[in-house]
Amino acid sequence: MKFTKMHGIGNDYVYVNCFEEAVSNPSAVAKFVSDRHFGIGSDGLILIKPSDIADCEMDMYNLDGSQGAMCGNGIRCVAKYAYDYGIVNKTSISVATKSGIKYLDLTLGKDGKVALVKVNMGAPILTSRQIPVVSTKEQVINEPLHVDGETYHITAVSMGNPHAIVYMDALKNLDIEKLGPKFENHINFPDRINTEFVKVIDRHTLQMRVWERGSGETLACGTGACAVAVASTLNGLVDEDKPVTVKLLGGDLQILWNRQENLVYMTGPATTVFDGEIDVSSLEK
């Protein structure tokens, strides 16, 4: 199987061009290639497929083999791959995902390849049952949640996948390996949850660490950064209708929630690491 390893500010995936390749058991392949000791090493597998409704389709799998609906860093890399490897020859493209069609604008670098990608991530979902999160309220904004004997206050947002945002005074000493799974598998989240632990730097800068369902802590999460910007606006912590810099372990993303349009825009880099081939024949049976 030919592949390309790419990352969006450290959120790395193995990408396969399914215009040319066939992957019959993507869940097993995802677990194999994601292993950082015995495989390639990644946060998961993303297949770039032909689409009848968009320029291409993104089909993503987490490192535990579970299928995901949307990945903000991943879709920027899909767009870069589609342009750099000749699937498209235009700088405004569409990508079909499990959470709908996303529209992307590409900025080229001096080498003629994609350097930055702006993604229209669509409208945030704030209704509890649609996220989903168990609650007696229509929206979950700064609501208490009991986790492992402690009470945290969460704001719940879906960007095509569910997020719980928790604000903290400090992130450096956060025991995310212990706390992350407690949130992910909490009874109030029927489909599990991605959890963002956030420190507010100022009215236009946020810092976050993220525990992704099915993957653990990652260096970056694009949908998570979008959810954090939305949640911070709802909680009055950032200025409305102005770009927010979200600082992740792998780098920064620029997020804008246009309240009039009710659309979230994410801008960030996409990077190709290397191309290669790997034998997955034993997994394809």
C-alpha cells in the first residue's frame, strides 16, 4: 500500500490515495499503521476517496480502529494532498466527510505547493441531544459534571464530532492520561467525547490540551480548537466575531466564529512528512 504521512501542527495521519489504492479493511490497517513502534506511527488513517458530491471524500479512522466523522487538522492535509498530488487543480475545493461537505481555500507557498488551508467548518451544534450529551437542558454551557470524585464545569459543542470544554487555571501539570479517559467514557456521553482542557490567556488567545476519543492526547485537534472558540464565545471569555488564536501543543490555529453566518472558519498549516509503501496484505484478508 502506498501512503503519505502528513500532519497538521503535529496531529499526524497516514493518508492513502484511494483514487489509486484499495483498502478493504481500514479499521485493521488503521491500528497497524498507527503503532509508533511496529507501524508507521500516527494518530490514525485517512483515506482520500472519489466522491460524487465533492472534489474528494475524507474517510478517517482513529488509531484504535474506530471510524471518526471529522478531523480539522486531517482535512487540511487532505486538501493539501489533493492539490499537491494532482487530484484537483484549483485552490477552492470541497471535501465530503461523515459530517457533511466542507469547503476549503488553499494558500500556496513559494514552491507552488499548499502552505495554509482555510476551512469552512460549518455551523456548531449546540443542542444537547444532537451532540450528544445527557442533560435536562437544551444547551450545556458551563454546567457541572462529576468526574472521578471531582466537579468540573463543561460546555458541550459538536463540530461534526462531540466536544466537552473544561476551563482551568493551569495545564502544565494536568494528569491528562488519567483524567482524559474518565471524560471520554463518562456515562453522560453516549458516543464518548473529545475533551479540551483550556486556559484563557487573554480576550483573543486560548491555550488547550486535548484528549481525543479513540486516540488519547494528541498534539492538535482542529475540530477541538473550533469547539473551544465557540465555547469561549458562549461563556463571554473572548471577543465575539473576532479571530481567536488557539495555542495547541503542536502549534497555533486561527479560529473565527462568524455569528451572523453561524459558520466557523479555521486557518492553519498542513505539512507532508514523507511518502512510502508498507505491506498490509496480512490485514486485508
